[in-house]
Amino acid sequence: MRIGWSAWAVAGLIACSPATSRPPFPPVPQAATTEVRLPPREATRLLAEALLADSIPTTRVDLRDSWLETGWFDPSSGQRTKRRPVGPTVVRVRAWADPTHPGNSKLIVETLYHPAVDASLPERELDRQVPRDHPVAIKVRGALQALVKRYGGPPAQAPPPAAAPDEAPIGAEPDDEAEVEAPTPEE
């Protein structure tokens, strides 16, 4: 039995479903970042609740893929806006929760604005991180700090192993006064 090329094309399109609902781009490099002792889904849910409690209106929270976003909103009122997103008076927040250590997540939260209107560029290329002293950036950092304070931050780094007291560091000259064990005669 011979299957035509169109049947293979349809089968290929059906098989190519996206594996994630996350945006196809990474966060901006200047995004606020922290690690919290929560699994990604729980970190996403609690971050969404903290943002909403602080007048940052999330419009999409995807627990399965551990990310959230707001629409464009007015930082002074916390209300969604239909105004053109130009300048820091209209912002958007997006957050990702990525697994790090077992039971821990890295939270990355970007707070964006568009500095200008440019129809020749894709929307993502216009996204800029707001300054650190922007009211929404301050709220985002506060929400992240509250999660770390309540649930804990990254695990403590283990100190490097110390050299045993009877071992000299590599390349060190032997100490003249150091005790040296005499070889034992073979029997």
C-alpha cells in the first residue's frame, strides 16, 4: 500500500504539537532572579498569589509549565490598560520557575516596557527591563524576597574539603621540624 506525500505531511503536522506553553524566548538578562525551596509548580502558584496581592494582575498562570504573565497594565492603578505600551507607565510582568536542586526552583521575573513604537521590529525585540527603582520592579523583588524568607533560599554551599593535617599542600617544601615516620623493617 502506497501512502501519498500529502498524508505524510498531515501526519507530520499532527505529530508536531508544542511540548510546552511557555514563550519561545528566554527571559531578558536583567530579569530579577532568585532560588527558592519549592518545586516549580508550587513556586509559580505562590508567586502568582503574591503578585496579585500586590496589585500585579496576572492574566495567565500555567502550573504545568511553571510560568505566568500579566497583560499590559498601569503600574499606578494595577489595572489592565488598552493604552499603547510605550514608556514605563505601561508594563508587563512574565515569570518562569525552573527546577534546580530536588525540591528547589529558580524564579526568573522580568518586568518589561517598550521604549518606543517600531512596527518594523517584532514585539519581543522592543521589550526592555524597567529600572530597579520602578514601582513594579520593587514589588517584584519584594515578592521574591518574601518567598525566600518564608520557604528558604538555595541550599548552602558545602565548604571545600580541608587538607588533612599531616598532608602538606602540593608543591610545598617539607618542614624541617615536621615529624617523619621511620620506615618499618620488613619482616
